[in-house]
Amino acid sequence: MLKQIINCLQLCFPDSDIAKQFQCGRTKCSYLITYGIAPYYHDILLKHLQNPGTKYLILFDESLNKALQEEQMNILVRFWDCNINRVQTRYYGSQFLGHTRASDMMTNFKSAINDLRYSDLQIFMDEPASN
């Protein structure tokens, strides 16, 4: 993956000496994605969802994060993208649950979708096909 990122930069900026000399280890790559690229795309998604008339579903799934040995709830949104005339399903965020009592899940779920307007809300757990 790291090699692919470096190759991509070199293809995007073929005349750049900086791109030719760029090196990236696992931790730097993770940092760049987590604190650089991800917030940018999250803001774009949030602005799109906040457009008047945009309808969306909120999907969530909770499972064990094997690396952290902690329960994790992933939040996805599914919406009609008018720009490409297609349904999109996009990652919105994650919450680490600790305990998985229903009240803890609800508190974390509300926290995760705090920035979304949800007067007319549809929520699915484990994808609509499994309900």
C-alpha cells in the first residue's frame, strides 16, 4: 500500500523533485490519512448530506476490533448522489464502545451522528438485507 501511494504521488507530479524523493513509513502514512485526507473527505460528505432535500439512511454495525480488543461501531450513510445519479454508501465514522449495553450503544450512536440532521430518520443495523 505504501509503495502504491508513493507511485501515485510520482505519477501525479512527474516533474516534482519532492514527489520523487518522498518516502513514507507505515506510521506516517497512517497519520497523513487519519489527520489529513480523511477529515477533508468527511467534510465534503457532511456538506453533501446537509444539502436541503438530501435524503439518506444511517447504517451501523458493531463488531470486535481485533487489534484493540474493543467493540467498535461503524457508521455508514447511504444516499442518492444527484451529481452521478446513483446511490452511494459511504463510511461516516466509528465509535469505540467499551461496554455494549443498549444504553451505551445509543449514547455512542447519537454522538456519532451529532452533525447530521435527522428529523426523518431511517436506521439499519447490519445492512437492510439482513433485517
